[in-house]
Amino acid sequence: MTSPPPAARVVELATELDAELREIRRAIHANPELARMEHETTALLLDRLRRAGLDPRPLQGTGLVCDIGDDPREQGRRRVALRGDLDALPVPETTGLPYASRRSGVSHACGHDLHATAVLGAGLVLARLAEEGQLPVGVRLIFQPAEEVQPGGARDVLEQGAMDGVGEIYAVHAAPKIDCGLVGSRIGPITAASDNVTVRVSAAGGHTSRPHLTGDVVYALGHVITQLPAVLGRRLDPRAGANLTWGAVHAGQAFNTIPTSGSVTGTLRCLDEQTWERAGALVEEVVGDLLAPFDVAVELVHVRGMPPVVNDERSVHVIEAATREVVAEDAVVLTEQSLGGEDFAWYLTHVPGAMVRLGTRIPGGPAYDIHRGDLLIDERAIGVGVRVLARTAQLAGLRPSSPHAPVA
């Protein structure tokens, strides 16, 4: 263990990039792209990293990785990864900003434009530090596609070997209920497991005056909508926070016709990984039992999403220390475990690491929520994210290699 390089240099280099990174984030924000379609975003990031003298490598389809600093095998140290996600959501933007989405029905309503820009900025800072001999670790930037779909683009990144040789990984996530300048942190689970559940039912259909002559698809769906979450609430440990919430239901077009098919789809979330493992089989059992009396054919589609993000204790200490050094001594706040899902969890099944919540609320201003078209962020959060991620990589490089992930 050696003394860390000065934190002041990280702050200085990050500050120099503030104006440029704000414009880059606005460019990404104005041109949002859905999962696995992030071609323009990937090209923008590739170009900026190459202009910094780096050698980024595109992933298959979209996304990229970029290594910075010496090969860690030469130092007996780990390589640390920083992850940013690229995709937007099929949500219309309603902010009215001059750089609002130019693509109808698509927007960066989850802050991935912020995440990607913060990782880019951290990479540019770390590249300068490497030139100055102030980077005691190899760093890999991972710009990941398709975080917003199940089971998540992180699986694609892992399958392409982008984590080979990485011993630790870090990320930030926009938190519009936390003031800009604060970082929400937590040891252990910080998100929930999240799956997609769809139930499709079908029957012969017929006239609403003769429901006894056919399976009543709409009535059967109503039973699933109300009773499946209720049964899960009694069959699963309530301490696990299991929650099934429906997001869409489709059946029929005419008021006097029983349709031939219909479907309901939603998300199943669990705070506890063991309960998540049990829940799938239980959903299948309960759906079959609930619909058995209604003379309908049933198809259950249960798409496994991702486990909870479980932050490693030592990694949390590193990113909290970095935050206190480059933001403020009182900048770290405890955050609660969320029922939201995040495919960053898949990286943490391979190596230790941590994700923290990056405050984006304008202090004193309204609290927005993610996945809404009116989301506004305090753009000063970009610089906060850059400083935190860059300093975290520096400090992580001073730790002995993890026994869970030896250097390749």
C-alpha cells in the first residue's frame, strides 16, 4: 500500500472538462437511442476517446470498452472498471428544454446520458493522470448498451469478455430525489431483483350474452391481475419485499364481445435474492391454479431479469472515501434499498464493486422521478460524477488484488 496521488489534481482536471462534458451530455440527451440501437452514442464516445489518444474497442452491435494506463499484470495489481450505460427509454420527453429529445417517443428519462458522460469524463481525467504517472492501476471504461431491457445488456458485455482481467467495478446512478453534490451509498443490497412476467390467455370467444359457452378471457385476466399479487403476498416472506405490479393489459375491442385472447404484463421485484430464486416457480404454480376453473388456455412467459445489486463493503468504503476527498467531507449520505432493478448486478456476480446514487436534484428545487418524461437534472452532477469515479479508480488501485478475481 502506497500513498494516494493528490486528490486536488483530479478536481482540477475534472473542472477543466466541465463545459465540454455539459455539451456532450446535451448532445446525447437530444439524440436518445433505445436498447441495442445506440449507434450514434457509441460513435460519439469512440471519437472523443480516440481524440484523447486512447484506443477504444467497439463491442458487437453497440457499446465499447477502453483501457487506460499500464497493463496491471506488470504491477501485480488489478484492473478497475467504470461502467456507464447508453440506452434511453420509450418515454416521450416533456421538459421543454432547448436540447430536449429530437426523437418522438424516446428520451433519456433514466439519466443514462449523465452516466455515460460521467464515465467518459472520468476516463479523460484518468488518461491525463496516467500520462503524469499518477494512475496506480489499469482502468477499463465500459460503455454498456441495453440496460433498460430484460435480462440486460450487462450479460452481453460479460459474454464478450469485456470483464476479463477486471478485479473490481464501480458505477453511479442518477438520483433525482437526492440533492446535487450528495452521493447516496449503501453496503449490501442497494436495488432489487427484477423480472418480467406476462400471462396470456385464450379461448373460443363469443357474445357477452352467453359467457357460459366460452372461456371468459377478460374475467380470467381480471382474476390474475387481482389475485396473483395477493397470493404471492401470502406465500412469500414479506420481509423479502416481493412485489408484482402490472404495467399493461390488452384484451378485446367491442363492448359486447368476449375476445379470443388477452394478456397482462408487469414486473416481479424482490429485495432478497433467495426469494427471487423461489418466486418464479411459485408464479407458475399459482397462475395455473387461479385459471384452472375458467376454461381458458394459459401461456406464462417469465423472463428472468437480474438479481439485486449487492455492494461489496470494501468497495463502498473506497468510493465513499473518494467522494469525501473530491466533493465534500459531508457529501456521503445513507440511501435506502430500492425495488428498482439494475443489470449492474450481473457484474457483481463476477467481481466485487459498488454502485452509488449520484444526486441530481437542484438544491431547494422539485424532486423528479426517473422513467418520467419531465425528468430534469442539475448538470453540475456531471462534474461530481467525474470526480468521484476518477478518484475511486485511483484509490482502488492502491488495494491488494481481490482474491475473487485475480489479474489475468
